Amino acid sequence: MREMKDSGIEWIGEIGKNIKLVPLKYLLSSEEDNIKVGPFGSQLTGNDFVEDGYWVYNQRSVIDNNYKTNNTNISEDKYQLMRGFQVQTDDILITTRGTIGKISRVPLKHKEGIIHPCIIKFRIDEKKICYSLLQLLFNYSDFVEKQILYKSNATTIEVIYSETLKNIYIPVPTTVKQLGLAQFLEKKCVQIDAIYLNIKSQIDILEQYKQSVITEVVTKGLNTNVKMKDSGIEWIGQIPAHWKLHPLYFYFVERKNRNTRGKENNLLSLSYGRVIRKDINANGGLLPENFNTYNIVEDGDIIIRPTDLQNDKRSLRTGLVKEHGIITSAYIDLMPIRHIDTRYFHYLLHSYDIMKVFYNMGNGVRQGLNFSGFSRLMVFEPSYKEQVLISDYLDEKIREIDVLIDSKKEQLTIIEKYKKNFIFEYVTGKKEVK
């Protein structure tokens, strides 16, 4: 039977007899510049710059473990704003804000540059711990994650500092076992990741299917035998011949009903294509002191997020209001003025969004739109009965697809937990590689 000992830390429990819990500072090399943070480095000078600026190793470089696509260059006239230490081959970089605790190793071939202020760099003593085991602990288990989150100085963004990081406990097996353990765990992680990616691919296919169903039904209707006509809209093509075409302002006006006295407190938010409730008393620094400038919205309104149209990547700019509440006045609130089923028009505008119709429609620095510009969009109108039938059909169909998607997402959560627990049990010696 495997010999165990008390770790002295409640959440870890027992660990293998030959496992040592060692603070990270004792695993570092003795180089003078170990664990340094960008903001406290020396000032760059104009002589440090090349034609394409100066290479900056940022959080994305570490999280993606990809140094080839780092395009965060700073120009010479901006160098006064950046401080940092030069990055060298085999430096280990760790994120300290937001997605904290992710590490990556600078490869042999890299561009000369500096680290972003949100990055710490350090070097390990390879005689004490191998990098591949350290990478598993930081990036793929919750052993280090739990300690970092517990010790982080979190406000609205989680952050950890170098002195705190130095005292994170690392489980260290005997040196002869480290590489074998790391190779075993890496092999198992590849197998687990393959299952994870397969399920994630299924979710993507279901999402694409859902969008195609919406687009097909709102533009063609439910009757496949109906006579068609050219809509005159490039991105739509043909529509049923009896459907009417009008600009959006024929069916909607902009509702501007300010919450001037702050009496309304049912806070709503547009999130991933849905209008959801939000805790008005939530702490976190992201909400205003009062909500007097927010708009009062009603059941059946359609919300449009009209800003940053040049960054339209995920096509989730529309939402259907289903209750009385308030929402930021930065959004356009479409109020129906005719006898229509706004569910249908929401689905239609959502399909426009998916087809990137809103992309680059705006103007100004943030590529924004106001109601006047947005309302000129041409839309089409089935009969009211058809609108209801189409909306009912899509409500049910999407509900069925979303149930499948939620089930797949739950599987992903289970796999992530399994992977973390699997690594935890082996790095602490609760299980042993035969």
C-alpha cells in the first residue's frame, strides 16, 4: 500500500510520502533578474526601436502559448508609456491580471522585446523541477489556481503580485519521477482534450444549425410551395410573393422613456443575444451610481446594441424584451407601432445580424448607429397569422436545440473538472504512475 503523509493544508489532505510541498521561490534559478515585473523596469529609449516598433509580450501570448502572432507593437513615440525587461529564450512568463496564473515559456526563436506590465517573468532551476510538470500545475490543474485566487488582490479584476506568487506551494516529486509523471499526464490530457474538442465541435455545429434554421424560416416562411419573388435585398434573395416590404421605421419608433426619478429598479442587460435581469445592487464597479439616464423598456420591445460595429464578430446585437424594466440608453429601443408579432421581427433582425448586415453601417470613431440610420433598413412583413406561426415554430425549435447545446456544455464542465481532479490526484501522490 502506498505510504502517505499529512500535507498540513486542509484542502490538499494527504500527499505521497515522497512528495514535497515547496514554495515557488525555492524552485527558481539564482539569476539576478528572477521574477521581475514590467512596470518597475528601465525606461526604453529611441535606440531600442526597430522599424516596426518594439515587440511586447502580452497576456494573449501567454494564454495562447503562441509567440508568432503577437502583433502588439508600440511605436517610438509611445515608448515613454511602456516599461519592462527584455525577454530572453527560456524565460517563463506568467499572467498576473484577469486570467491570472497562466504560464508559457519563451521559445528558442523569438523577437527581441519587453513584457507587458501585466506579465511577470522568471526562470526555474531545472535540477529541482521540470518545466512540463510546472506547466501542467499552472495551466491545467486547480492546484495552483486555488492558491492564486485565494491570495489574489481582487477588485473588479483579479491580480497577483510577484511576492505573493513566490510563496505559492508547488508539489515536487523526486527528480527521477518528475519527467515520467509529466509525460504520463500530458498523454492523458491529450486524450481528454480530444474528447473535449469533439464535444465543442458538436456545440458549434448545433449553433450553426440553429442560425440556419432562423434565417431560412424568417426569410422563406414555413410553406415550401408558396410562390416566390425577388426581394430586391441583396443579402436575402427571394421571399414569398405576398410578403410586403417596408423600411423598419414603418413598424417601429424609438422609445425614449428616461428613468428620470430613478423609481424603476428592474435592471435589464443585453447578454449574448438575450435580454436578461441583472442585480442592480451588485458590487464590482461596473454599474453607475444611479440609473436616472437609463431607458424604461416594455415587453415586446426590441433592443439593438449599435456601437463598435467594426468589431462585429459574434453577431449578438439584438434582444427581445419580455418584461417591464430599465436598460442603458446606449442601446436603441425599438417600440412597435403596428399590429405585429415582435418576436418575428426580432428573429429577422437577428438573422440580419448573423449575415453581418450591420457590419460597418455605423460612423464615427466607434462605428455607432442611431435610430435614424438604423431604421432605414428594409424588412419584410408576412401576414400577422404567419408571423405568429413562424415565431411559435422558431420558439419551439430553438428550445429543442438549446436543450441539446446546454447538455453538451454540461459535458464540457464535467470533463474540465475531471481533468483537474485527475492531475491533482497524481501530482499529490494520491495516485501513482505504474
